[in-house]
Amino acid sequence: MEKQTYEKLAYYTIKEKILTGKLRVGERITESIIAEELKVSRTPVRKALAILEKENLIEVRANRGAVVIESSMSVNRFVELLEIIEILVKQTLVKMENKRIKIDVEEFERKIKQLKKLYQDGSEESFIIALFDYLFEFIRLMGNHYANRLIQLIENDFDLKAQKEIKIIPYLLAEKTVQCLERSLQHIRDYNFAAAREEVEQIMNQYIVQTFR
């Protein structure tokens, strides 16, 4: 195997460990352990770490070596997360329509009222937590373990990496978000799933527009 291939192997292995949470923020990456795991010398591992440092995934510190750091979320990355959320919500709506999945309307109405109160009280952080809770409970209706795990990873990514100007976007659009949830729930009650999906598209478009302002 060529040296460049060893370097790529080390790079993708370490990056995968960081992105999946196997290596957590603040955790030290030991060259010798990675080299032993991959059965390669430490040189390609060192080169891979240099690339990851440029990508702001790690930081090489004196006396500690390479350490996983909390990297900031780019605007493009946030838009990608929005697109994934849109796909998951719309897929849940499709499955609800096709499988006639029942929804506890009263429970979701209660959650919407809670969101509205948090917005009115100016509880920015609590509003965002409650919004992700709403999304998680809604997507759970699809009955897909991987979808549930994905929305949890998205929330974790947003919480740890989103900068203040990105993190505040859901709260800036709180009123419109609550109105969208209310209308969507009514559409679901009326078995008008096409209209509910349209609501999702519209609010996501507003999030994207707000992101680039």
C-alpha cells in the first residue's frame, strides 16, 4: 500500500471516530494507538492529524498532542441539517398517510402551547430544547430507529457546534414556527397530508432565508 493511501486511511479513520462521537471533545488522540490499530507507522497518522487540524476538528497542543476540539458550524452545514430535518419530517408524514398511523393530537397541542409560552416568556434556550423535543417525538411516529438516532445527532451537533448567530435562528422564527406547527397539526387532523408537507417546505425555506441574512 502506498504512503499516501496509509495517510488517507488514517485520516478517514480518525475523522469517522470524531464525527460519530467515538472520540469526544477534549479527548486526546494518541498517534501510537491509531498507528497500532491500523498497522501502519506513525508518520501517516501524523500527516492525517495535520489535515484534521486545518479542518478545525482537532488542535495540536504542547505537552498534550492532538486533542479533539469543538468546531464551529458553518452556514452551509446548518442548511444541510435543515434539509435533513425536512426530509425526516416529510417522510414521517408520508408514512402516517400510507400506514394510517394515529397521532396523539392533544399531546402535540400541549407541546405547541409550551413552545408558544416559552417564546412569549423570552426563554430562548428552553424554546430551542422544546422544539427539538417536538421534532423528536414527531419523527418517532415513523417507527424508524435510525431516524430517531439521526435527529438526536442533529440536536447534539447544533447544540455543540452552532455559533450564536446560527443558534438564535429558531428563536427568531419562533412565532412563524409555532404557527406552522399549529397549521400542520390541523392538516393532519383533516388527513390533508399534502398541505402538511407544504407547510414544512415553507417554514424550512424561511429558515434558509433567515440563515443568509
